[in-house]
Amino acid sequence: MATNFEKVVSLARKNSIWPLPFATSCCGIEFMATMGSHYDLARFGSERVSFSPRQCDLLMVMGTIAKKMGPIVKQVYLQMAEPRWVLAMGACACSGGIFDSYPVLQGIDQIIPVDVYVPGCPPRPEAVLDGFMKIQDLVNAEGLRRRHSDQYKDLLAGYGIQ
């Protein structure tokens, strides 16, 4: 059976995503439940959760992000190697949640591009798994050269990222 190199690379990337959890509140507890034996995120090839951005390719932002934390989230994102993906988990990370106030960032898509949103307050582990599988679908469908396209560079330039 023959296939092309791009499909093999996409399959390998899809089944070996290393997430970096950036958890600040109750959504982090739901992520811990998702990593536990009942839901077992490891069956999708993500048993290695890393807290070093240079070794991860999926940034999972969970919970309330204060405006003072925004530059830190962006710095962590920039330290990740390409290709990198972002999953916003919970109402607070997606849109600020119930905290419509000055110190809370109203969605992390104001500072970094987001690939998948997982709504809920907090989202159930099943929703987290669904969001993770959507990330896998994106990884599998993405070509090797998309990250070098002018459209992707324009997207990053919109966020002030070179």
C-alpha cells in the first residue's frame, strides 16, 4: 500500500499531540478529570502533558485570563515551535465568561489566534475530548506548507506576531 509523505506526517502529528495546559481556574479541574482513567486523554496519543512550551504543539488555555496575564499567554504561545495549535476551554477563556469587568480579558482570541473553542462553565470532560478530536481533525487536514502561506502570515501579523 502506497501513500504520500504528507499523509504520513499528518497521521503522525495527529496521534502525537503534546498539550501544554495553561489552567487558571475550575476548567483546570475538568482537564484533570479528562486526563484521568475514566476519560483517558492518553488514548488519543496525548499522554505526555508538558509544561515546557518548546516541547508542546497544543496550548490549552483554560479558565479566566486576567489582562495582566495576557502578555504571559502570548509569550508562552510564541515560545512554542511551529506548527502550534490553540484550544480555548471554558466560557472564560472563550469570551470572558460571567466576568464582564475591567481586569478580565474578554476571550484569548484578542491576543493569540484560537483554533478550537470548547464552551461551558466548566465544560464537561466529554466536551474537552470533542474539542481535542476537532484539533486532531485540523492537524490531520493541514498541509505541510500551510504555515508558510501569506494568509497564515497575515493572520499572525493581525495579532502583532512576526
